[in-house]
Amino acid sequence: MTETASAPGPSFTLSLLGRFELTGPNGVVSLPNKKLAGLLAYLACTAPQPQYRERLSTLLWGSHFDAQAKQNLRQALFKLRQVLGQGALRSDGEFISLNAAVVICDVRRFEELVAKDSREALSAATDLYRGPLVDDIGVSEEGWRDWLAGERERLSELAVGALVALGESELTQERAGHALLAGQRANALNSLREDAHRLIMRALSAAGRNAEALKYYQAVVALLKQELGTGPDVATNSLAAELRKVQEQRTAPAMGEIAAEQAEHMIGNDRPSVAVLPFQNMGGDTEQEYFADGITADIITALSRFRELVVIAAGSSFVFRDKGMTSRQIAQQLGVQYILSGHIRKAGNRIRVSAELTHTGSEAQVWSNRYDRPLVDVFDLQDDVSSSVAAVVAHVVRSAEIERARRKPPTDLSAYDLYLRGLHHLWTGTREGVIKAIELLRQSLGLDQERTATLAALAWGLVMAPPLGANTSPDAAAEALGLARRAVEQEAEDAFAHAVYGFALFGPAGTNDQGRIHASEAVRLNPSSAFAWGVLGMIDSMGGDYANALVCLHRSLVLSPDDRMLHLWMTGLTASYFALGQYEEGIAWARKSVRHNPSNGTGHRMLAANLAGVGRLEEAREVTRIRDATQKTTIRDLRAMRFFKQHEVLERYLSAQQAAGVAD
């Protein structure tokens, strides 16, 4: 006998790709248990095909006795009809099916869109695929687990195929960024699909990131060898060969193009310029040759993120490989003030990278270093060395330029020279230094009001003046915020400007979340910037994410171990260790901080607080007496500064300061 129902009731929408969600005319509908949801999901995925009752009872109640399993199925069907209406389920003797006119399921719609294969349909299909099929329904029945695993794999592969096809379509429309996103999404679903890897390589190349595409290919080779014990297929290897030809063409510009690039950098530009020559492979291994070129390209990319430098493009630098020219001759051809060169040697399971920076005018070597690293992950090694070299080289060039500006007669100072002299005083971290820096930076802005770096540096000086005991006007914090905002608006890719703006927002302005966003953007824009990592670490140290603060601040110290800002980042470390209750670590870093800069008032206060934390009150009070002799601070002042944004930590810090002898 056939069970028929009255006319279908109102439609329901069932989302199964990702989390299970049933929505009816009045909003989200909650089902009483996971098995009921599983039953509905299975009927929706197989609709409109009827399903044998015994199959359904085994699927979800296979571990029960047969009679109990059938009874459970009857009760479940009764409950579903109560929720969905009598017309939602069709019963024909021993068969049950879901009425697709009543329950609209995203799985069916997803499959229909994939089958259409148009760009619009594929885009809609990939938007529907939000995750594995019902990834929040756990039913401990073997039948259910087997069916679900098979369906998840099938739908996931459909999604990967749709994403790859969508990406290919985006490439034909010259939308490389959209194609790259599609490839990355496909790779996240199945990291062993070579068609997704090829899409990513083509998208990177189309976006002008050909060297990155070749580096990605090397990662694919390593992945396939590790996971499958095999290499890439013919199509992937052929694509890599094509990309190598493109790279050779891009890195061999005509001399006229080099001259044009030289003119572009030299005309009206007072920033220091750097050329990075191809690092020499001292081995003979072809694979090591690729590594040497990769290191060079990555250093060029990392250095170019420091906006105060002009960095010659790889195409112009690589053309001088094996030309037998001296650094001075190359510098004259490129019109640069600094040449960075180096070589790479493999010894056993270690790689040694040597680098040196030469000032081309005097032919003096201004810096050299050697990096010895274990050869574990070649790509991590490449990133590590290139970031470290770029961070130090940027710092050394800046220091050399500051010294050059300091030697010039006062009557010959340009806006840039005044800016450099201001930086020299700004990084001293003293009250007198920050006062002089503000004066010089204001003079520089008087001559050039549009220089982003000067705007950001002056904003930083105004923010740092109060903690260093320098008197500023009542509207100094607002002025700093305005200057930093102008700098970011003027040059949205400037990591230094974003870091300063983030700190200004987080500290004096009190806009905590927005401040951290800009500091994080600074790190994204320039992962080699010790300043960006330091500011993000300070913000997290004050804001309560102490574990991440430690990561960021230690990263800053590694990137620039001789930086004049070390005392500030060390203060962030001692504050984080105080907040975490690790007072001995806090004491160690506080001592390093005040040794590095004896004028660092916050470093002294943090030292006293950590000493009080371990009960060494006499030592803590002695630190307070020494600091009060230079700059007296009260509990009221410290509460107003609100170094720690978390109430519990702030109160613990103030109690420690009281114990250390700070007056109310």
C-alpha cells in the first residue's frame, strides 16, 4: 500500500556542505539528535531516488537488534514528518524518498552547477562548497561512516575540479589574482592534485611573480617525493620548463632598459640605492645554482619592502652575472651607491651563505656576515637567510646614510639630511634625543611636507616623548595620530608608517583593535622589518596576547640584533614575562633593557615590578630610588599610562610598584 500525502507544505532549505543547517519559513530548525539529522542528510543526498527501509535502518542503527533498528527508523520518520510536514517524505511499501520540492538541498544544487561548467556556474558552485559534507554530524555506526567518507571524497574532488576549472577561466580573462585564489582553495582541499598546483604556478607567473612560481614548483617536487615517492607528471614538468624560459627572458634586459631603470631611480631621488648581484654558487651542483638564484631574488624582494631604499630590480642585477666586471664598474652602470654580493657553499648537510655590502663611492666594505644553517628544509632556509640579510643590510645602509648626513655642514642640509639627522637622535631613546629629533624632523617637514618617512618619524617621536620624560604640548598625541594617518594615506604600502600608526592608535588614542590591525599590516608588508615585528610585539604585550608578544619581540631581536631600538623590544619582553608570572625571565630581560639604554624609564619600572614579584623587595626599592632620582613617577601616573590593558595584570603591576616603593 502506498502512503500518499496532501499537497506539499512550505519549502525548507537544507545546507549540508560544511555544517548541517535546516532552515524553514520561520528560521533555523533544530532537530533533536544527530541520527535524525543524518537520516535527513542521507535522504537529501540520494533524492529523488527511493531508499530501501532496511538500508536506512542499517545505515544509522546497524549496531542494534534488527527489530529495534526498524522501530528506531519508524520513530525517526515520524519525527521528520512532524518537522517537515507530511508531504516531505514519500513512502512506497519498503521504500522511502525525500520530496525535493519540499526540501531544497545545497548538495543537489552544487552538483547541478558543476555540471553546467560555465564560469558563472562554477563560481556559484565553489561558493556553495563551504566544507566537508556535514562535518559536524558524528554518528558511530559503521554504515554511516563508510557512506559519509565516500561522499565526502566524491564531493571534495568535485569541488577541487570546479575550482581548477574556475581558475583556468579566470586566467583567460587575465584575472590572475582570482585564479591564484581558486588554485589555493583547491590545493587546501587536496594538496596532491597536480592540476591545482599547475594553476597556482600559471597564476603566479601571470601576476608577474615568475620566480615565485618556480620556487613553488620546487616545493611541489619535494611534496610529491615525500608523500608519494614520485615526481611531478609530464604536464607539470613541461610548465616548469616554460616558466624557466620566461624567467631567463625577464632577467636579461637590454642595456637600454637598464639605462632607463637607472635614470628612473636617479632623477629627483635622494634615497640610498642598492644593487644585489647574483650570489655565486661555490659548489658546482646545478640544484645549488637554483638555490643561489633563489636567495638573491628573495633578498631583492625583501630589501625592496624597505621604502627608504631604492633597490635595483632582479632583471637588471642578473644581467651582470659572469661579466667579469668590478663592483665599481657595475655600480657605475646601474647608478647605485651600494652593492651587495655573496656566495654560497654546501658542506655536508649544512649551507654556508656569505654576504658583504660595499659602498661604491669609497669601495669600503661597510658590512659582512656569514650564515651557517642546517640543510633541513631548503625553502625555510631560503626565507630565513634572505630575511636576515635584508633586515641587517637595511639597518646598515640607514646607519651609513645617517653618518654621511651628520658630517655635512649645517648650511648644506636638505630635507632628507635633516630627516636622517632626526633619526639619529630619535633612536637614542633619551629625553634629550627625542626633543632634538622632534626639532629636526619639524625642520625637515618645513622643507618637504610630503615625505612619508618624515611624517611617520615625527609621529613616533611625539608618541615616545612622554615615556622618556620630555615635555610636549597637550595636543601632541592628537598631532602624532594625524601625522601617522597622513603617512599611511600617502603611501599605503609603507610598513614603517603602518607600524607607527598602529602604535599611535593603540597607545595614546586607545583604539586597540584598529591599532593592532595596522601593526599586523606592517608585518605583512615587510616581514623583514624588525621595527614592524617589534611594534606588533609591544602592542600584544600591552594588549594581553603575551604568548604572541614573545614570538614577535624575539623575532625582532633576531632580525636586527644591533638595532638601537632593542631596549624597547626588551621592555616588551620583560612586561610580557611579568604578565605571565615568569618573573625571573622578566628580571633578566629588564636588566638587558636598562643596560642597553640607561634612560629607559619603563625598563627600570618593569625591573622593579619583576623583582617585587619574586619577593626581592630591597632590590626593587633600590631600582625605584635610582629611577626616581632621574624621573619621579607615582602610582597615579602609572595607572594613567595604563601600560597593561588587562585589568588584572594592571592591578598586579601597580601593587608590585607600590611594594617597590613608588609613591601613591
